[in-house]
Amino acid sequence: MENFEELFETALKFHGHKCPAMPMGLKAGLAAMDKLGVEHSKDKELAVIAETGKGHAAGCFLDGVMVATGCTYGKSNIEKIYYNKLAFTLIDNNTGRSVRVSIKPDFLEKALNSPFVQKRKAGVPPQDIAPEITDPLVSKVKGLDESMFLDIGEIKTREIKKGKGVFEAKRCENCGELTFVNKLRIGLDGKTVCIGCSGYGA
């Protein structure tokens, strides 16, 4: 894996703007991997259950976690449960071992009073906040020892349900779009259709 600076630059390009929460997630993801003794997920070796939500800094945090761990929505090895916390559980799908990582409450309370967050509260987009405000905060997070801002739980073991990928697809008899067969439905008119054409929910 790249060194931290290279990984941070990759995460910055992926995330799109500089902010303190993304490197928190990056470091948290790396800390969780270190605790479990695992490497970046190339396929589905790891999974993340993210307790983050939307509309607040937890989204930035989660982008950092995804870049660190390799758990992505494209690989379907990440799930968001919308607790609106800066916390997640990393799972080793090969062994069932898992660890939960969260931001220390005292640290997060102070972070939410930072000049950066005050600008965000005032409606300033993150990319428009002056570098003299953003850069020192990002540098501080990058230099922090994980013990100063992360609560890393004990390793637990959970049951892993392994399934096979679906590679067979058929055309929807209504719209004609190719759909993987596990999401085809029999419509009210008896045709084999995609969910969008079926009139049913997912």
C-alpha cells in the first residue's frame, strides 16, 4: 500500500475537497485494518458497516474510510445504517473477526467548534473556506496519534454469510433493459420485468 501521504492524495482526489473529517476517516480505516491485521480489500475480503448518515461531516469521514479499506458501494462491501455517528465496524470476511472504531466524543465536540465547522454552519461550501482555516486543521489531524482521537474496540467474531455473485441477466420484457435475474419480477401482466417496470418495490 502507498505511504500515508500518497494515500491522502488519492483520498483527496476521490473526495473532492480538503476538510478535517476525511483524513479522520482515512486514519480510522487504517487503524481498524491494523487492529485486524488485514490489507486493503481488493474484492470482498473486507466489509464495512458504517454508522454515518448524510447532510453532515460523517459523509466526509466515510470517504476516508472507503479509500483506506477498499470497501466501496461498487463492490457492495459497505453498508450505511444511518445512526449519524462518526463510527463504523470493519469485518474480515475470511475469518469473521470484526472491530468497531469511533471518534472520541471529547475530540469530536472540540472539532465541531472549529473555525472550519463555523464556516460550514454559515453555509460556506468546504472548497470555498480559506486555506489558512482548513490547512492547519487538516495537518493537525494527519499528525495525530490514533489514540488521541479514536476509540478502537475489542476484536469480536461474527457469523459470515457468503453468497455467490449473480452473472446471468435477461432483458426486461417491458423496457428491454438487461437486468440481473435476481432482480427480475413477474409483472401484473405476466411478463418478466425489471423492478422499475413491475409496479412493486425492491
